[in-house]
Amino acid sequence: MYWLLKTEPSVFSFEDLVKSPNKTTCWEGVRNYQARNFLRDGFQKGDLVFIYHSNVEEPAIMGIATVVRTAYPDPFAVDRKSKYFDERVKPRDKNPWVVVDVQASERFANPVTREQMMAQASLKGMALLKRGNRLSVLPITKDQYQTLCKLGKPTAL
DNA sequence: GCCAACGTTGGC
DNA sequence: GCCAACGTTGGC
């Protein structure tokens, strides 16, 4: 399967992922149930994931990561010191939030900008491109994956 | 259970 | 900085 994860590069960028130990990080802080369901029920080991920079001048897909660990409880949701702490998760409840681990695998030689995607007829209808879409975890079809790779030119790290 | 108010995301 | 979209909250 193929996915897309949004991130604000001022918080955590694709290059931050590349620089992480073993180029791997746990993708914390997802606090939306639909997005959570994708992470929990959809993400499989080996799935490929586009990393997309949002809330910047030129939103773009920067590269590809691989799922290296399937969903497990988000430790930050129950860590009072974390900015992702969720007050509503009471100790005796089960923590509803999950993370997956992703490892950077390839960098796009040509990051694919939102503008480029908008101009691609074959990407018409992508949820990502819909105005007002706020979902931070999105499924990508095989066709979309191939189109985006053709544009992005993935290169080994 | 309805729905208005509010808060957040994120493109523009 | 504006505001569209939409999820969440809380009064009733």
C-alpha cells in the first residue's frame, strides 16, 4: 500500500527524518480518528509513504519513507510534558492514539510541488489537493504513486 | 440527538 | 493575515 503523511517542516521536516538515528522516527501526534484509523488499520510493514510539507510557501512532496513498524500506542499522548499530551486519556482507559515507525528511504531530486500536482490531469481528485482538506494521513493509489515518482525522481540517500 | 459556537489546519 | 473546511464541544 501507499500513503502520504503531512508534516510542517518547521516542526519536523523530511531532512529531519533523514538525520534521525537510523533515518527512522515514530510518527507521533496524530489526533484525528480518521487519520488514526489509517495508521492503525492500514499501515503495514514495507508500505511506502510520501512525506509532504504543509503550511509553507511551496507545499510539496519531499521524498519517500518506508513503514518499519506497525501501529503501537502513542507514548506522547500520555506524557504530561509532551505537547501532544491528551488530557482526556485517563490512566485506566486505553490510549486511543497510535504511532507507526517510518524510515526515510529515498529523496526526491525534484520535490513535487502542490502546484505541479494541481496541473496533473492524472492526479485530479486526490484528497490532498481538495481545498480545506485537513487530514494528515492519506491513502495514495498505485497510479498516483507512479505518477508522483515519475515527477519526483527518487534518489537513494 | 441537534446544532451553534468554537478551534484548528493549511492553502492562498 | 484571511478565511474555507470541518472536527469537536457543550447547551439544550
